[in-house]
Amino acid sequence: MTVLVLGGTGEARELALLLDGAGVEVVSSLAGRVARPRLPVGEVRVGGFGGVDGLRDWLLAHGVTAVVDATHPFAEGISVNAVAACAAADVPLLRLARPGWGESPGADGWHWVDDHDEAAALTARLGSRPFLTVGRQPLAHFTGPLAGHRVLARVVDPPEVDVPEPWTVLLDRGPYDLAGELDLLAGHAADVLVTKDSGGSHTWPKMEAAGQRGLPVVVVRRPGALSGVASVATAAEALEWVVS
């Protein structure tokens, strides 16, 4: 049995550890978009597969018996490709996706939007000193609408786009704690938090800190779930699926 785990998430690393401990051969695939990724146990490959056909060919060439898509909830492209490639190669596919924050305390008072463009337009009206935590890739959606705002943008790696002069870019990586997030919001005098529904506990403290400070919170909704793909919420459930 050889299992391909897609994604560099915490859940993907936990699953690789569980599979390795159960004696299952595991290969973890990382997109390569983070300069210094946290590596899982077992074999690791970095970089894309070359679309659906490339992934299908890789699965067949390496005798993969199952695929677990444990990519970030917003990594929609690879998830779509995995569905098509696994169907073409006749390889079972499971989606491992941590729950979002929609049922969390305070969620009913947040400003939920469908995409980053809508988030940028709304943020421009809600505040003048946003704390932007949507990641590096979506920043281009915000540079225009928030060009005159004093944005604090927190990212893991340096942005690939030029940011406006009033912006401050903070290079940092979670997990974070409540005290640190409260200090950060206060130090920036942030008046609105902008994020996406990533879920999980590593970045949740910013949501709690924003709630304590009474800040409006703009949240980009997740892409819709892919039809026909079984899904679980934890690495333990994914391990059970693999070995059953």
C-alpha cells in the first residue's frame, strides 16, 4: 500500500505521522509555495504534477493505492485536479479538511463575503487600519481598494506583488497566542480584521482577540465542497479510511 498525501497543512503532517506509525508507505506532496515549509515524516516531493494528466501518470507510475487530499481549504485547484486524476487512474480519494469557523463563538456577527474582491471593497469602508491575514497570494486583490489605508499584512513569505507605501508587511508564521494577537492589534491600532475561513486552532487567537477588542471581522467563505468525494475532519479518521 502506498498513500499519497496532498498538502503541507498540519493535518497532512499529522496524517503522515500516523500512516508511518501504522507501517503504511506514505508520500507527502507539497506545492512548493512556502520557502521554508514544515516537513512531514516519510518521503516528500515538492512542486506541481503538471495538471490532471501529470498527476494521473504519477499515480500509475508509483503504484499509489489511495490519495488523501489534505491541502489547505482554499487550495481549490489541486483539489479539483485530484478528483479528475484519481477517477482516471481508478485510485480512491479522500478529502481531509479541518472544520471551518462558521459555528464558532461570534461567527454570526462577522461580515461573511464570497471572495477576496468583495472582502477588499467592504474592508475599505469598515476601517482605515486593517489587519490583513489572508495569506500572500490574494494580496493583489487588496492593493488597489486599500492603497490609501494603513494596512498591516501578515504573511509567511515576502509578497510577490508591490504593496502600497502606507502598508506594513509582517513576516511571521503561526501558531499564535491570544496575548500576542492582542498586543499586535493594539500596537497597530487595528480597526478591522480581514481573514478567510481557514479553520483550525493555530490562527484562531486573532479571531478571539478581535472579539475582545470589538473589531469588525471580514471573513472570506470557503469554496464549496467537491461533490462525490468522501470527506473527514481529522487525521485519525483519515487513517481509519486508509487501513479499513
